[in-house]
Amino acid sequence: MLTLTAHPSLERGVLPNGLRYAILPLAAAPWSAAPWSRRRVAVHLEVHVGSIDEGEHERGFAHLLEHVSFMGSRRRLRLSGTGSRLAALTDFHTTSYSADVPRRQLSNALAALGEIAFEPQLQPRRVAQEQRAVLAEARHAP
């Protein structure tokens, strides 16, 4: 049997609220001489809830909640114009949120992901707006 060892720079931990984390510093790719790449960080939050966890009468709720919490985040909006890239995705098993930001925006990115995942702004107007977006995506899905 093959045993995989952790990367020597991998740091794992558990926050007081039970959230597990892993931090892996990555150097710029050797083929990329772009100095900006060394001044960026990537953050990824994965929640192990997806469409598999929905009942028949709940189909699409995980995707809708992903949209509403992501697009309704005021802290996410504060990263606009900073060179940050944020994304969200819901699949069968997980809902994930990611941010690729300038290093100086790390605390803002963490705050945005925290708001999205743990303090979502579930405003009725936003729910209606994102419901239309999710239904449009479903119409165009293969």
C-alpha cells in the first residue's frame, strides 16, 4: 500500500469553532517570472454540502444559497478594484468559495469568505434576483 506524506510546508489546524484549515505556501511557478505572482495569495473554503444533501422538494437550494450568500456579501464587494478574483461553485458534494488576492488583501478576503459562509446576508430582494440567475443557469445546462 502506498503511503502519502504531507508536504513539509503544510500547516494544518482547527479553529475554536471547529473549522479545519490547511495552509500551504506556494512559490511562483518556475516558468513564471512575473513578480506579481509572488505578491498574491489564494484562499479556498470548501463546505461539504451540495446537491446530494437535498431532498426532492429542495432541489437547487444549495446552489441558490451559494449564489445569495456570495453575491450578497458586502465584504466581497469591498475587494472590487483591488486586483482580487473571487469565485463560488456548488456541485454534487460540496459548495466552495475561493479568492485569489494581492497579499495585502488577505485579511479582507478571509473576512469576505467568513461572511459568505457564516454570516450570509439573506435579503429577500437578493434571493429573488439570484433565483432568476440559478434558473437561467439550469436552462442552459447540458
